[in-house]
Amino acid sequence: MRSIWNGAISFGLVSIPIKLVNATENHSISFRQIHLADGGRIRYRKVCELDEEEVSGGEIGKAYEDADGTMIPITDEDLAQLPLPTAKTIEIVAFVPADRIDPLQMDAAYYLSANGVPAAKPYTLLREALRRSNRVAVAKYALRGRERLGMLRVVDDVIAMHGLLWPDEIRAPQDAAPDGDITVRDAELDLADALMDTLGEVDMDSLHDDYREAVEELVAAKAAGETVLPAEPEDTGDGKVIDLIAALENSVRAARKSRNVEGAGDGDSGMADVHPLKKTSSKTSGKTAQTTTGTAKKTTHRTPTGKTVTRSGSSTAKKSAPKSTGAKKSTSTAKKSAGSAGSRTTAKKSATKTATKTATKTATKTATKKRTSSSSSGTTAKKTAPSRKRTSA
């Protein structure tokens, strides 16, 4: 990087030779003025208003315009005779905490580079002293013919200097605040906090100038002879807030939706991967059904206490069915199993009713036969008794 100023940092009795380098650059796209009729470039020429003749740069000097319009000439020799101790020196006047500097005072930024090998040691000493103290240095320096105020701080392993506006160059914000006594409710503050939390933080390196990119695309399309279609305007509203609560709620929802859409493509977003399960063939399902039917039998085993327990296999069949069948067919299998179970239950009930009826009929017939038999035996006994009497007589 090309240096724009050479001088030294005055740090007490220590002098550190340095070079001043621009820390920022302007990426704005600049345009030229042209004549619409023929496309010729429009240039500004310096013309004297008295004789209306064009004047070259060597014939132009400086002057101060007084209140009544009188021009007071000021030469470079006049300025060179002025006492300006900071003409070639960045003079440190104090060390203060960084929060003492109002961001409104921030101006241009520069890097200070050590000029030569002898400057490396004192440069490093100042850098590490600033880093360890967590303070910044306030300094005066002269650049482009005027004395300025600056702030020195550490950026990585380099000392950076920010140009500062003088305190009397900062305007008071007396007329910028809203008029009247305005009250903000807690619910509105809560929604504002929710919106701030939803938007979260941002990587400053990821921010870029969308408008500049659009201008570059427009210029490239025009240069290629392509037709440029107008972009659809975004709906930014009419600037009138009808319901602040509703606007905040809509903003929170939109921010959450935007965050979810952006995070959907990230591999580390924490979302689980979905893998389809393998389908179970019909043959396997049939075999499983047969196995399940065959298992639905009563099993008898002896417990450790010596008791004999008889269990029905229907519960076993129910438990085995989901493990044997595929995940996608589990619902249909369960329905079929339920239907089979219902059919078996109905069959059991029917068998029970039939058996009960049969047993009742059989018992009735048997009782009737017994009563008939007993009646016959009683009658026979009565008939036999008189005959026995007659025989004995």
C-alpha cells in the first residue's frame, strides 16, 4: 500500500518513525456527465469570472472570502510560516478508555506502519502498551494543510489511527428527538426484544453492497446490448404504522421464517436426516402371518416358585407382529390383526354359545330320563310288593 504521509509518533521522549496508509477504500461506482445529444463527455473548466478566460493550474492560488465578499489572498508561504508543531508529528496528548470516544467523532481510518528497522522496537512497545492497558491514545496531527484530532488503537498487530472530528464540530441533537411525552408499553418492549433476539447477530464480513452489485450488472448488460428489465419494487409499506403490536408480531414471524429458510440448507443446522425404511415383501408378510397364527397357542411353563402357569399366545402374536412386519405396513397389519382377533373372538363366543346350548339340552334330556327311570322303578316296586305278599301267604 502506498503511504500518503511520512512522519513520526511522539510518545513522550520517544520518537517512532512511521508511514501513514489509508485503511479504507471506496468501492462506489462513479459516473461521468455526458451530452445526451451526441454522448460527448461534459468537462468542467476553470474560468476567471472577470475576463471569462480559462485559467491553468499554475495560475490559481488560495484566498479567504470575507463576510462582505472581499477576497483575501493567502499564499503557501504564509501558511508555512504558521507554528504547526504537528506538521510532521503525531503528538500523543493522553491515554483514555475507548468508551470515552464518542462514535460520532469517528472520521477516516489509517494504518500506521513502522518506517525502517530502528522503528520496529518502539513501535512494538507502544502497541503492546496500548493492548495491555485496554486504552486508546488521543493525538494531534496535521494532514492536508490543517491540524486534526486522532485516536490510536491496536488492530491485530498494527496500530491504527482514526481521524476524529473536533468536539465543537459535533452538533447537538436538540431538535432531532420526537416532540411530546411518548409512553412505550412493556408488551411492545417485549416484542421488540423478541425481534432483536430473532434477528440475532451477523457476521460483519458477510455484509455487502447489494446496490453496487446491481449497478455493475446493469452496466454489464448495457455493454452487451441486452435489454434490462425493471426490477419489481419491494413492498416496504407506506411508512404509516397503524398497529405497532401487530407490526412487531409480523416482523418477528417474518424474521423467524427467514432464519428457518436460511438454515434449512446448512448441514450443521441440527435437523435430523430422514431415511426411508425398507419395504417388506408380501412373501415375508405371509410367512410372518403364519408364524403369528401358529404362535397363538396356549403355552404352559413352570415358574421358579413351582407354580404352573398357562398363557395364551394371542398377546405374543400381538407383540410379534410389529417386529416382524415392515414399518410402512405396520398400520395395515395392525388393522388386519385387529380384524383377525375380532373374528377369533366372535368365533369363540359362537362356540361357547353353541356348547352351552348343547350342554343344556343334553342335561335336560338326561334329567328327564332319570326322572322317567325313577318313576318306572317306583311303580315296579309297588307292583312287586303285593305279589311278594301273596306268595308268602
